[in-house]
Amino acid sequence: MADKAKVLLAEDDTSLAFVIKDNLEEAGYDVLWCSDGETAWQQYQKNHFDICLLDVMMPVKDGFTVAKKIRQKSDVVPILFITARSMEQDKLDGFKTGADDYITKPFSMQELIMRMEVFLRRTKKMHFEKSHEYAIGRMRFSFADLKIYDGDKVISLTQREADLLNFFCQHTNKVLKREEVLINVWGKDDYFLGRSMDVFITKLRKHFKEDPSIVLETIHGIGFRLNA
């Protein structure tokens, strides 16, 4: 790794934390470890991090609480939950807080590093694409500003909404498979991420409701098509 990516690791299991930290540093990452959620949040405010690894169950502040606070500061930094819990509701709650992915204990370090690199590559790619603007019907979408302009009306987007719309705009009027959208925007095809994606699709449709020439169509059993 030419430039060391800085990792915020929040994990209260000391043994596991040392294993993760040692392996990530050996792989070329710069890791700052915190043993509880409150310390992790304090460190996040003082430093720049390229990616955050948060245990769900931690003292003082749990991972969900820390993720919500991070998302209030940044829509861009990737957040991965490290969890021993595999309940469906926990995963869905994690995505609602703004997490990008989760990895369930026990896991291999190779799997964790591969997951991390997917999101770090995506973040780097986003910086190159930031200047792009698209005309959609009568609207104008600026990825750099995270905004849709409709005459005098300005619609602000979250980073995730902008990522999703950016991918649709790159393939206007083409049918995109669900798994294709998930892999390109979220980094992998996963049932829980698919549930999260459906929420964002609904949000985008609400933004387009003032212009009937824009239709974000669901192709049942296949995926989606942005008709504009």
C-alpha cells in the first residue's frame, strides 16, 4: 500500500484487538485501537481515518451509537461492523445507522482485509468521479455537491444516495441487475444490503416525483432501469 490507510479499530476484546491490529499493520495499515465506544468517538473527532472497524457490543458507547455519530460528521468514510451477533435485525439496524458492511466473528484476517480494500478502492474512485454532472429529465445532478437541481429548487442527497444515483446515471435507460448495483455501489451482493438498497431506491423516487419524465423502474426478478 503506497499510502498507509488509517484505520479506527474499536474492539473491547483485547486479545482479538491485538490480533487484528498486528495483522493490519503487517498488511500496511496504520491502526489506532480503542477499547470502548466513547474513546473511539473522541479519537475520530481528533484524527482523519480512511476506514472504521467497530465492534457492536462495547462498553460506554456501543458500535451503533458510534456509527450514528460518525455519519453525522461524514457520509464518506467506510464503516464495517465486527460482530458476534448474526441476527437479521442486528444487521438491518447496522445498515440503518449508516454502516457499509458487517463481518461476523469468527472471521479470517484475509477476509477482513479483502472487505476493507473493496471500500477503500471505492472511496478512492469516488474522488476521481466527483466532478461529474448529469442531466436527468429537467433536473441536474451534481455528484460533487451531493445535490439535485430542479430550477430554483435544490435537493440535498446523502453520500449513499449520490453513489447510487451516480451509478444509475452512468447507465441511463439500461437494465441493471440487482446484484450488479449492489456490487458496484455497496461492494458486494448481500441480502441485507439489498434491503438497504431498496430503501434508497424509494428515497430517489421521491426526489424525482416532480418530473414525470424521470422513472426509476423496477424490472421484477431482474433489477432496475433509470428512464430519463
